[in-house]
Amino acid sequence: MEVTAEVFPEDAEILTPEALQFLAELHDRFAGTRHDLLAARLQGRVDVANGRDPKFLPETAFIRDDASWRVAGPGPGLEDRRVEITGPTDRKMAINALNSGAKVWLADQEDATSPTWENVIGGQRSLYDFLHGELTYTSPEGKHYAVTASETPTIVMRPRGWHLVEKHMRFHDRSGRDMNASGSLVDFGLYFFHNAKALIAAGRGPYFYLPKLESHREAKLWNDIFTFAEEYVGIEHGTIRATVLIETIQAAFEMDEILFELRDHCAGLNAGRWDYIFSIVKTFRSRGRRWVTPDRKTITMTVPFMRAYTELLVQTCHKRGAHAIGGMSAFIPNRRDPEVTEAALAAVSADKRREATDGFDGTWVAHPDLIPTARAEFDAVLGDRPNQVDRRRDDVEVTAADLLDIPSAGGEVTEQGVRDNISIGIRYIESWLRGTGAAAIDNLMEDAATAEISRSQIWQWLHDNTVTAEGTRIDQTFIVGAMGDAVRGLPRFEGDRFDDAIQVFRTVALEPEFPTFLTVGAYARFL
């Protein structure tokens, strides 16, 4: 394993020869399977484009029909997950999350982190330094930050998805081939290698959120990695715990199978709502008018096809002894605007109340000020119980048709919806290119997942020749004009990346070829 970026002295404790050897071992054993699974994803997309809908797999019916098996369940420190805070791993945000009072911190190396080399290694340093009692930060203005909470959240680290590479590290295999390292294996490997034993000594453990899985075969790959890693560092099999984000339409049909493959290491599933909507748009984008989605803001968690997805997730989890963790409301408070804050708290309260009463065991927030509101809704349902896994949802009956009933969203495509997607997409990409992966835009927390919705809807509406509710045909002329309007209204500043962001947006939203992720090309070219 070769590091091609400059290694600063402070990074040396992360990029040790022993850690790099562990990464090489991971790639030697698992990089080939990763490539095979990514190829299988491509074939699956071709099948759907040709009219073959996702379905519950007949060959794995025996797993779904067997009521006897259970997953490992929560590890130490994961029994009560009623409020989890999500956020990037830079030092300031890490300290804020650790002082937040949440039960769990989703330490995010994925959608909320722009994968600059500084962020990738800096995030690993934040986690390492905290676990070794050395995490502090002083801002350029001289403000000092330190972890002061008497009880810090349990850390659940989210590595990058299988589709992303780490271009600053090159793996040379035994046959002499040379390739970019896997972002997933780099993120997982460095965190696990350096911190697994310290986490266990602290009474917790090496825990992970697994993003963007599309099949149970991808879950099996992670399980094989976990088993190898545990043996490699000499800890007991089953110490690692994983919570899998169900955020693709394909994975929604394989929840039981994903839990089964990871059953020795699995704590639960999460309803990754924003990537799930992106997956719906991406998967069916070229299937015609029936599959056209309305304005992003109208696809709420209460529309029937989203409700089918979450109800099935809770039922599946509790049947297997797994936690069901709810998703993140995008609304965020504004400490300078009481009206915005009041509206955000009301929206978050309603969202979390629905999740708690539906049977979820915990939920996500993206801002510390939202924790009391989310906790109050879960406290009202859970009381002193750490979770409600014992609440079976035998009343739930979800069919394949329910999951695929996209027209049930109703709603319309409006000119304002088009303009909102363009404005949000360009502004988020500009922030991401400057190294900030979680950006507050128009009082919503945007990350890579919500930006993917914005640009993929533009692609779908454009290539479907959709007509807005006002009667405007969505064509190149209209989109380019709306992009110009959006950019003219933006405050420019020295060092901004708007020119690059516009290039990226044009490529991922207007070109005939649909890039599967906007971050793949933008990372290769600009970071």
C-alpha cells in the first residue's frame, strides 16, 4: 500500500507501517470481491432499465420464512440509541458531537464529509486523539474547544460506500496490478486497526454504520471483512457491531437477507431516507412518466411508498432482535431567527413522534439544539426502557407493489421545485469542493445525499420532457436559464468554487449519460 499524498508529521501516528500493512491485507483479500459486486450493481441497473423491477428474491425465501434466527443485537454502549447525532469528523465538529448529550455519535466519513485528503486523515486523527485523551481544537479566532461532557456518546463510525476510492493511496497486488485503494477499506481499516482495543477497554466497541448497500452479497463481504479483522488484531469474533443503512430500493427487498449475512455482527438497520429517495429517482429515472417524482419537498415520510419502506424496516428488525433507527430530518434551527427555529422544532417533533410511535428504537438529528426535542418524543414512548425491540409489528403487511408505488407520492413538478433543486445542488457542490460536506442551506442541512436528489430529479425531468404545473416544458434552455438566475443571486467571495460547481452540476444533471454518483467524478477531478 503506497501513500501518494504528502504525509505531514502529525499524520504519522495514523499512517504507520503496521496500519498500512493491515490495509494491504484487506485489499489483498477483499478488493476483488468488491469489484465483482460493483459490476453486479451495473448489471442490476441495466435489468431495471429494461423493465425488470426489483423483487423479493425467491432463492432466499428460506431465510425470510425461518422465524428462528436472530442477530447479535447491541454491543456494550449501544443498548439505548434513542437520539443519535450525525456529523463530520473534523476536530471542532467531533468535539461538539461528543459534548452534545446524544446517546450515539455517527462519526461520518461519508455523506457529511467531503473526502479531501486532509478530511480523511484529519477525521482519523480526531477519533484516535479522542480515544487517547488528546482531542482539543483552537479555532483561527483563538476559541478553544475540548471534550468536557461527563458521559460522551458511543461512537458509530460510517466509512465511505463501496463505490468510492481513495485516490491518495495505491494498492499494488501480487500480480503487479496497481489500483486506487477502496475508500471503504481505508476508512474502516484505519479506524479499526488503531482503536478497536481502546474502544473495548472503554466498555464499548468497534461499531460501524454501513452505507449504500444494494444486496445481501455486499453485506456478506462486510461480514467476511469483520471476521478477518477480528482475527487479525486478536479480539473475539462478534465484537464488531454494524448498523446497515437501508437506503437503496434494492436493499429494501433484502432486509432479512442483509441481517442474516451479518447476524454475528449486526445491531440493526437504519432508514436512510434521503439516499433512499435518490435511489428511487436514479433506479427508475428512464422508465417513463409513471416513475417521475414530484418536487423534492413533497416526498415526505408519510407518502405511501415511503411509509411502506419504514414500516417494513421496523417489522423486519424487531422480528430478528435488531434495532430500527429512524432517519434525519433536514430541518435545522437558526439561533438568530426564532421563527425559523420554532418551525424547525415543530417539524422535527412531528417527525420523531411518528417514528417513536411506529416502533423505531432511536433516531438521528444533525444539530445539538434538536436533541431535547427528539429525546422528548422518544422518552414519551420508551420511558425507562432502552428500546422497544420487543414490540413486534405483526400488523404490518408490505408487498413489492407497495414499495414500488411511486405514483402514491402525488404532488407536482413546479417551476419553483426546479429552481430550488438547481440552487441547492450548485451551492452544496460548491461547499463540498471547498471541503465542507455538511452545509446549512435555506435552513436545511444538506449533504451529499440531498444534493444527489436535487441533481437526479433535474436529470429525470429534463430527459422525460416533463412539463411543470405552470405549463413550462423542462428542457435545456429552461434549465440553463434557471442555472444562470441561481448563480447571479449568489454572493461571490475569494476562493469560492462556484465555477467548478457549475461544471460538476452540468455534467451530473444535464448530460445524456447519468453518473451513478456525483461525488465519483467530482472527487477524481477536483479534490
